[in-house]
Amino acid sequence: MNKKLIQLALATVLISTVSTPTLALDTSFQKLLDRNHVTPDSISVVIRRVRDGKLLVNHNPRTPRNPASAMKLVTTAAALQLLGPTHHWKTEALVDGTVRNNALDGNLILRGNGDPWLVIERLWLLAKRIQNQGITHINGDLVLDNTVFDQSKISNKTIDGKTRRTYNTPPNALLINFGATEINISANNSIVTTRVNPPATTLKIKNNIQLSNDHCNTGGRRITLDLKVESKKTILRLGGSYPRNCGPRSLRYNLLPHDQYVYGVFKSLWQKMGGTLSGEWRYDKTPDGATVIADLDSVPLAEVIRYVNKFSNNVMARNLLLSLNASLNTQPGTPSRGRDAIDRWLHSNSLHLSELQIDNGAGLSRVARISAADLTTLLEGMTSMSWWPEFLGSLPTATVDGSLKNRFHNIAEPGRIRMKTGLLKNVRSLAGYAIDRQGDIWVVAILHNSAQAHQSNGIKVQHQILELLFEDQPTSH
């Protein structure tokens, strides 16, 4: 987006939808719903020009609906304004014992502060900093301190019962690599091989996959997973069949309890770096007298919200909500304190989202609700706030990146449609900004809740609704 457009948006006066009367269904919009067999009461759509409040569509604006991942717009907008784009989370390594001759006689403590993006490469950097302090051998335990969040207040319940799916990973103040394990499978003429990334000393793989002569494109890859979680290790038995002519395949799962995962991944990494770790692990609060020997700042918040919005990362969004208690100067982080921070921020900026019901901040929920009017009020309000350019830049860009990389071709030039998607069974949503060919900014919210919404027809409906905005405008040259 050019500087002129940003200046235009930042100078915009917020126009509330509360006083705007609901428009009768436009003929073209009504025909759009009819030809796609969408019942009018199953969908809410608001498309409004920021400059003057002109409404293109204003259909069922106040109906509370499940927004799925479009709820991340609320969480990331609040975090950006409350914490600032340069906010960092600090992960610390502390020693409780004595260091001599490259050995720690005592415990090493990893103290998390809620970093949503502590991936394996950054964990390696923290481990390297620990070794730079003269520690190679740890003659004690690895203590995991995640007490900056109150884990007892965090729900581990999933909406679909699929606890091993990475999108259901629960948040944690010491979140390592999203708790995800990637299983890589490949085959040649004689054997099927498997490896995991990142490796963990607490994960044991038993590969019983059989070679077959089936074809890859006819369902020949039939992999089964049998998981047995024990107190100190997890055993994964891989079975099924894999065609000898198939290329490699990768599967991502949340396989280990998070304490096993952190310990197993750290120990494996530590050993590869030439170190040893003799003890076990436990969750505990850092004892008085422990000394910080290394720390690692996260990437800045502006980068975090790009991952959250562009790729719809649920556990990152949930960690973000739990971090908002920092703006209230309260400890530890809980979902309710995160919601309180959002409510106070909305109130202080006169953003009245009367239908908002937020629970985990990610939209991975069957109880979360918001209206299309509320979403456009939020989006329009952000255009006049300090960090709107960073917020805008975090959204998926149609035909370019994120969840919109392969969508909305032939509607507008790249960069003109920047929106957050949402998808659950019976739910499909889309909300964000469209910049028309005259340079005007429009806020858009489409919330579709029906038995057909998550199917391919739901995408087609969104595509045709956006065409209403661009179809009568001359193409720029």
C-alpha cells in the first residue's frame, strides 16, 4: 500500500454502524444468494466505505454468528495496540547449583514468558548461549517453569475430539515449536524409512509400514498410527502400507505431552551439541536464588501477528490472548484476564462490539460469537490507530500469501484485498479490507453459518460478493 492510502486511512473519522439503518436486500445481492442456494438468514454481510460510510451491502449486520478464525482479528488488533509492535517475550535459562569444569552440579531451569514462536531454530540459539557460559554437562534435572500462565485456567478441550491435530495444541508459557512433530516417510524398492523432526529422546518410533505395489493416486498410501503415552516416554507404532513408487510424505501431529516434548527435544538438541543431561524433568516454579545465565528475546509482536493472521495459527493466538494480562499489570495470565484487557481496550477507544463473545482468542470454538457489524466497527476503528499499517500488513493478501494465496484471482490487482479467513464445520468467514481502484478503503465482513458454508460453495459465495465491489469500477492501467 502506498503512503497516500495510509494517510487517507489514518485521517478517517470512525463511523459507527449502530446508527446506520439496515438496507433492503439489493437485487444483485439477492440474486447472488438465490443462485448459490444460500438462505438469507444464514449469512451476514457488511461492506462499507471508510471515507464516508457508504454501504454497498448491509445484510443481517447485527446477527451474532460464529466467526471461526476471523476472531483472531480481535485478538491481534488488541495485542498490537496494547503491547506495541516491538513487544518481545523473553525466555530465560537459569541455574540452581554450581558450575565448574564445564559441568552444572544442579538443575537447569527453562523459564517461559509466553513466547508464541519459540521454534526449534531459536531453541538451538538459547542452548548455544547456555553452552557459551561454560556449561556442557548438566548433572541434574531440567526444570520447566511455565507459571507466567495459569495452566489450570486453560481449557484443553477440543471442538472435534482430535487431540493429536496440531491446530488443537493447547497454549503454554513455555511453548516449544508449537508442540508439533513432523513424521517424514519415504520409500525405495526395498524399504520404507521414517524419521521425525524435531527428534526427541522421549519419543520411540516402531516402523511397521509395509511396501506395496499400489498406485499413489488411488489411495495407496495407508498409514496408521498407534500411540502409547507412558510417564517417561511415548511409543509410536507406524503401520499400514506405502507404495514403492511414491515420493516422500510428511505428517504433522501433536504426539507427546508437552513436558515430555520440551525435555525430549531439548535433550536431543543438547546431545547433538556435545552436551549431556543426566536427570529427568518436572514442572516447577523457579526457586529463589537461581541465577539467569542466558536469555532469548522473541521476534517482535508485529512479526508474531503476521504468523497468526496469515497462517491462522491457533496456539499462537491463544498464547497471545494469555499475554494481554501484561497490559493490566496482573499475573499470571488467564483467558479471563486476556478478555478483560480486550474489553477495556475496546471501551477506551469507543469501539462498541455489543455482540462480541470471545473465549480463547483463536476462534477455534463453538461458542465464540461476533456480528458482521462488530467486525467492521473494529476494522474501521483500526484505520485511525497508530499501528494500523502493521495490522494491515499482517493480513493474508489475495493471490499473494497466507490463506488467500490461491484465492480471488481475476477480481482485483494483487494487494487490493487483504482479509482474514475462518473455517470450521458449518462455518465460513471472511473479514478485512478491500481497496478499490479509486484508492478508497472498504471494510468487509462476511459471516456464513450453515450446513453448506464450509463446503466449496461457501468459497464461491465469498468470491461473488467481493465481485460486487469491483465489478463496476474501471480497471487501472
